[in-house]
Amino acid sequence: MRFFRTFFFVMLIALVSLLTPRLIGDRRTSSPISIVMTGPDGVACARLCLFGIVPGETSIEQAATILHSHPLTRDALWFDNRTLKLSGPDTYIAFSYKRDGLVDSIALSDNLDDSGIAVPGSLVASIVIGDLIDAFGVPQVMIPGSEYFVVSFPSVGIMAASVRPRDFNFHFQPRTSLSMVMISTNLPCPKQGAVLQVHTWMGFTSIKRYFADFRLARVLHRTSGVPVPPYASCRN
């Protein structure tokens, strides 16, 4: 009897050790940020993407084909050849392209007019700031003249925003939802771009503390080509 108890215990440990990585992997690949960074087949992109579109590699013709076939976007309402609205609570995709016909920027947002109003239930609202920080490291912070709190990961060409709270004592949290996320190509900065004020990341703290931080860097940005956000990171 003791032998059987020992054998059962050893087999149980072996089974748990085999299943645990698979369960953890399934949970990771089913996170909201991972879901929107897949192609139409549901497989994660080899390069950073949104819905299978890789800025700097995907042509505007390919982008249309991909979005018409991706499970999350194939039923979308197209406003023009680079702007569409997904079914359900307000969720929009907009992309821009360069003269060579390749996509430059692609954004997922809950509005197209810088409304500063969060849309609960929007696909982009399922993505949280903590997801991006876990995946891409420490961001830069911008508080533009609009109603948003912006985090930027310039080394990978990602910019994201959450609606700025009215209460300046509100503390941003890892679970704070996004209203916009954009991926763009890391192009050289233009000679006359937009100069934006950038804060050093001070952690999940209050908006008041960021407003009181005067250790600002003035960083050149370029036009993104999409309605929200109007600017993208660039390299000097």
C-alpha cells in the first residue's frame, strides 16, 4: 500500500509539472494584448504587429486583405480605405501609409476625434497599461494638451493612452484600461517635427505628481498619419 501511495504521488507531481507550463502559456497567449497582436490565423506575429499588420512591411493592399479576413475585424464597417469601425462598443482601426505603399502606423482606439471619453467594453479597453509595461519595459510619459495620459515605448514604436482622470489625486494602476494603442515604424525625425514634453516614468502614481515634475525632456516627434494619436515617436 505504501508503494502505491508513493507511486501515485510521484505521478501526480509529474503530471502537474507537464501541465503547468501549458496552462501558463495558454493564459499568456489569450491575454488581450496578445490577441490583437496575431494574424488572421490566430498565430502571434513574428514581428510586432496589430491584427497581422506589420508597419514598414505590410502594404496597404495587404492590410485590407488581412483586415477583411481577421476574425476580429472581418465584419467591420469601412469608412474609407484606411479607417474602419469594429462591431460592438466603439472600437476603431486607422492606419497610414508612406509613399512606397507600406503601412507606416496602425492604431486601435475607442474614438477618432480625441474625445477624451472612455468607452467601456471597447476592445482596446480590455488592454491595460500593465500589459504593455510587462511586455516592453519602462515607458516614457507624456501629458499632452488633450484629455489623455500617454505612455510611449520609442524603441519599439509603440504609443498608448488612457483617459486622464478629472481627479488629479487618482493613481494610475497596472489594471488601468487604455483608450488607444498604436504601432508605427521607427523613422528618422523630420527637421521640423512636433516637440513634445516627456516625463521620466515615476511608476504607478498620481497624475498630480507627474504634473508637478519639472524634469522634462523636450523630444521631437513626427506626424503619425492617423487621427488618434496625431504624433508618433521617431529616432534622432
